[in-house]
Amino acid sequence: MPIADWRVVSAVKTKRAPDARTQAGNADKWQDIALCVWSIGYNLRNCDGKDKYVDMLFDYLTIEPDWDKINYYILLDEPF
């Protein structure tokens, strides 16, 4: 069963990747993806080449990133 939480920590703990085909948000999949992108940046903030992991995420999802939506949802989540 795929996990619904897109944070990197959750994927590492469960040793499973989120499944975009079944667990992406009902309203807009980009909200879930944005939180995953943020989580990668936060958890790997001291690592060189962290962008390659974001690229790997989009390769896994087989979609092109919509950076306008991603940045919007990251900013929207900022107060929380």
C-alpha cells in the first residue's frame, strides 16, 4: 500500500516512495509535490547536489515540474 505522506522522512521510515498515481491530493497534486520538494530541500540543506534528488523525484513521477505551482504551495504552507 502506498504512503500518503510526501515528506522525505516518511518515505525513509517506511522504505517506500509516495505513489503519485493513487495518493496525490484530491484538489491539486502540486500541493503534495510541493511539500515533497520543500522536504527534500530542508532535509538535504547541507548536502551538495540536492537538486539531483528533486530531479529524481520528477523522473520517478514522469512529469515535468510546474515551478509556479510548486513555489505557490510552498509559500502557502510557510505559515504552518
